[in-house]
Amino acid sequence: MSEKKPFYITTPIFYPNAKLHLGHAYTTTLSDIIARYHRLVGDHVYFLTGSDENTQKMVDSAVKEGKEPLVFLDGIVENFASLYKGLDISYDQFIRTTDQKKHWPGAQALWQKLVAAGDIYKKAYEGLYCVGHEAFITEKDLVDGKCPDHGTVPEFIKEENYFFRLSKYAPQIQEKIETDEFRIVPESRKHEILSFIQNEGLEDVSFSRPRKAAWPQGLGIPVPGDDSQVMYVWCDALANYVTALGYGQDEVLYKEFWPANVHVIGKDILRFHAAIWPGMLLSAGVPLPKSLLVHGFITSGGKKMSKTLGNIIDPEELIEEYGGEAVRYFLARHITPFEDGDITRESFKEIYNANLANGLGNLSARIMTLAEKHLDVGTRPEPAGFEEEYTHALESFEVHKALDFVFTKVQALDRTITETEPFKLIKTEPEQAKKIIFDLTQELYSIARMLNPFMPETSEKIKAAVVANKKPENLFARKD
């Protein structure tokens, strides 16, 4: 038996300044689908997610709520866990950047590597800082004097910080992206970051902030050798991908799983992951991740979700009404990983009824009702390999195409029932009818196996129904 191949996949670590929204749900579900697929084909998967907690925006949110920051944090992280449970996210580790045992030593060890490479220096700096991005921005990034992503006026900051010589690594970063040694998917995002490097250049970046008196103990990683400064949030946050594996401490997981096979991120944090992160790794002498999957945003009715427009769709409300499996299905099939996607409550309900209640759910019930009535026993088909179209789509991160392929099989089985009418044939040609019904159960089992990465609970229910020769109970009830 061949040895399992390691496969390491990560989500970004999200800011715990508010409840997670549908965009977070998409990133995490997309990552979970890829992780489950690789487990299905026999790889040894390690799936990491977490929360980015050493941030000014988190402190600001805690103050607004009238809570101590660390108490506020625990409550928000409970919300993370609730959403992930509702979506059946199969992560192996949830890392928190306030974890002084697991995260801080590795982050400081990585910093020391940058120091040893001569790539950390101190200088006075003044500029604009967007708390929403937790990043310094320039005048040319603004629209009408505001950050275009957050609609807020940035703070003007003047302070003395430690800087990282990112500019030193621009040629290497460009070469590794161009050659796909560090692969960025889709190609449009690859061209976007290459264009930025070639036209704008990579400037040295502030890598620390003065510790603020208002920040509580346990928040903000001290710069090694200078407790008056804390590591800049992005330097701290990006390090999580290796600190979670024990980098700088117990490196058993690190030796097995690094470099990461894929970091899954949203397009708004492309520059941090495709410029700053590889620069840090090159400086520290650490291998670069193999690939970066960059997805788009989710809109509603063609517009950005906002309280003002009243078009915010809470993922937990969708889960409450339709179930986590239905939400996973919609995100996987009807939002492409490579472009912006759209959702409305009306489109969700329409697709749920058409494809799940009247489609997969109805088909499973029809086949297994026939089987329960006319077959003596159920079967457990021997696992076969997956068809190339399915595997190619998933290996290419085109999860929507893989699920399209599965649902062409659903439609084909529906046609087979319509054309052969085994429910009528059983009266005149019982043996032939039983053969058709048996074959239908085998095809249904195959569909269930392919559904595993997308809808794991549904997959197991259908497989169990085939084995037990029973109609599956309440897969998807129609919503009127």
C-alpha cells in the first residue's frame, strides 16, 4: 500500500471583531471541500483555520461593546465555532494569535531569522493607516479621501517602527510567481500581482507598531529585544501558517506538512500573501507555499452587502432555515472560486427547491423506494476510482465544475427512470426490472461518494440507505 501524501491547506485567519459573514463562510467551505476531497483520495490532510486577534480593530470593537478585549475575543471565537459546526467544517486545528504557547514563540523565531538575514531595521515613519485593513496605505489608494474597501478616512500616523526589507526580495518573488514555483490561481490574480510588482515595485514595509497603553497584557507579540514595540499585525498573522505546525518549537508537523499545498484567500488580501509572505519566507530561508488560491467577493443582487442597502445575508440564518448541507451546496456550485459571485434569498430558495428538494432528494427517494419494495437486500459497492472530469476539476480547484459533473449524473439517473419505467416493468418483466433498480442503486451510491467533499452528511445518508436497502429519511424538504 502506498504511503499517504501529506496535503496542507489553510484559510486566512479572520479578524474576530464581529460575527463572520457569508464571505468568511465561503472561504472556509471552499477550503473544507478541497480538504475533504484530498482525504477521499487517500492523502494525509492537515487543515488549518483560526483567528487574527492582535489587532486594533478588535480592540476598538471591544471598547464599543464595553467589554475587556480578551473577554470580547472569547465570545467572538465562540461564534466562529458555531458557524463552523453548522457548516460541518473539518479543520484539524484552530489557531489563535493570542496563544502565547503555540503561536508567539514561532512568530518571534521567524522574526529573529529576518534579523539574522539583515532584513530588519528601525526608522521614523509617517503615513496613512487604515484600521479596516490593519495596513498602511497611500494617497493613490484612496477614493474621495477614503479607503475604497471600508469607506473610512485613514488615520495619519507618525511613529518610529521596525521595517522589513521587502524591496530586496522583489526580483525573487517575481521570478517564483512567473515560473509557477509559487503558483497563483487564477491566472488573472497572478497577472495582477506581477503587474503590481513590475509597475509599482515592492517597498520596505513597517513590521512593528509602538505598544499602546490601552492594549491589555496578552495582546500583541513583543518584538524580540524591544518590549516597547509589538509585531505588526500582518507579520504576526502570516506567521500562523508555520507556527501552527510547531515552527521554532516542536517541528514534527512542520517537517511533515510544510510547504503548504495551498493557502486559500480572498482577493482583498492578495498583496499580503503574494508579496509580503513570500518575502518573509525567502529572508528566513523557509520554502514558499506551493500555491495560492484567490477567490472573489460575494454580492447580493449585484451589490456589495451592507446594512444601508438591507441586503446582508447571515450565513447562520440560512443554515437555520435550510440546513448546512444546502448552504455548502450553494456556495460550492453557484459561486465560482475565480470570480465574484452573487446570492439573494430568492435565488437561494429557487435553487434549493429545484436542485436539492425536487432534484437530488426526490431522486434518492424514488430509487430507494423502488429498491426497498423490490430488492431483497442492499449492497455496498466496491469503491472505484473517480472519473477524470471530476478529479481534474477538483485538482484544479474548480469545485463548481466538479459539482456540475455530479449533478449531470443526477439528471441522467432521472432520465433512466423516465425511459425504463421500472415501476411498470416490474409487473411484466420482474427480473429485468430488478436489474434496472439494482443498477440505479449502484449509480446512486457512486453519486453519493462524489458528493462527499461537498455535502458530507447527505453523502453518508444516501450511502447508508443503499447499504440498508431503505428509503433515506428527509433529505431536503421543499420550501414553499
